[in-house]
Amino acid sequence: MEFTLRGNDYNLDRPDVEKAMKGVLPEPIRQYFMEVNGEKYPPKQVLAESLRLGRVEFTTMDASSILKRLGFKLNQIKRKS
């Protein structure tokens, strides 16, 4: 899938993301996560690893939108009341 993020053009597909995340330890999840290769990751971690970008380069909303278009599901952690 081709897309523009903050004025830069990228090409990324689901297998690219899965390959980029192999062996990457998940960071703590604050509110939202996406499952990749059976692991739960924050959306920004997934996109940053996949594109080799710093996380200040995009928002969680950017990451979630791009990854959803690649077929990943955005999940929210369930907090105990």
C-alpha cells in the first residue's frame, strides 16, 4: 500500500510489518494495541519499527489508521473497574 505521511511517501504491506516486528519485544501498552505475529504492540511501536521512523514523526492516530488499512485490528485494553 502506498501512502503519504507528513509529506513523505511510503510503500508498506502487511508482510513487511510482520517481518519488521519479528523478535521485537512489545513495549508497555497504555490504551490501544494491535496484534502482530501473536504479540500485542502499541500502534506507534509497530509503525516506527516498520518504517524505521522516530515516533515524534507521527501520531498514534496516524499509525492506527495506516495499520488498519493493512488489515490489523485496533484493540483497546479492558480496564478493571
